[in-house]
Amino acid sequence: MTTYKVLGFLFLIVMISCNQSQKNTSKDVQTNSQQEMEITKAQGIITKVSSKNFEDTYNTLVEIITNNPNLKIIAQLDHQANAASVDLELNPTRVIMFGNPKLGTPLMQNSQITGLDLPQKILIWQDDNGVVNVSYNDPEFLKLRHEITGKEDVLTIVSKALDNLSKGATGI
């Protein structure tokens, strides 16, 4: 009977060890998978520093988009105001959503999930040092993310438009 107890005890230790090894392996796979999916701060995002203060940068961008007959502002989000509404603080942070269906629609026809990233968005944000930034999704990243094919002409137009809009807003 003592031999059986020792064997049973050894079996139990082996089982616990194997189970712990499987847990570690599953956890490692999950961690590796998450790391592969993470987007670094700079990956897929173009950010430009503004030479203007926050309000001037934001208002200039709104004015440029409003005065462009090819673009339409869809929505404006004030994340700082939303944070304040629940008694939280956030540096000035606003998003302008805008689009041109003549350009966005062909991209969605090519890959309908592109609609997750359209209409276009530009984020105007001020960091803790008071630096005002303008950020937007790089159309080349969207091309890869949504596997858009054969629409290089449209993506080039969108890239140039976003570059011009951000240059106008930042004054650089």
C-alpha cells in the first residue's frame, strides 16, 4: 500500500507539473499573439507637430475642410469635454470626422471592412508639455490593414489630401 501511495503521489506531481507547463505554454502563446497584433505608437499613424496653439490648429482645420467643396464634416468629437462630463481630466483632444464619398466608396467596394476606418478622421491633441499635434491614419497602412487592391490612384489622392489638410492646420 505504501508503494501505491508513493506512486500515486508521484503521478499527482507529474500531472500538476504537466498542467502548469500547459498553462505557461498557453499563456506564452496568448502573450506572443497579443504582441504581434499590437500597433506601436508610430505604426500606421502620421503625426505632425503644429506651430499654432490648440484652438487655432483645430479651427484652421475645420475652416479648411468646410471650405473644400469635395469634403464634408460628418462629426466633431471633443474628448476633453466628454472626460470632464464624468469628472475626469484630459488634455485638449478633438476628432474631426470628414469624408468624400467619391473616394471612400471605391475603397469600401474593394474591401467593405474599410468602413471601420472611414470616414477619415484627424485627431488634434495637446500633450502634457503643451505641444499640439495633428494625427491621422496613414492610407498605406489602411491599404495593408484592409487588403485594398488596385486602388493606388484613390489612395494617392487621399494621402495627398490628408497631407495638405494637416500642413494647413499645423502651419508647417
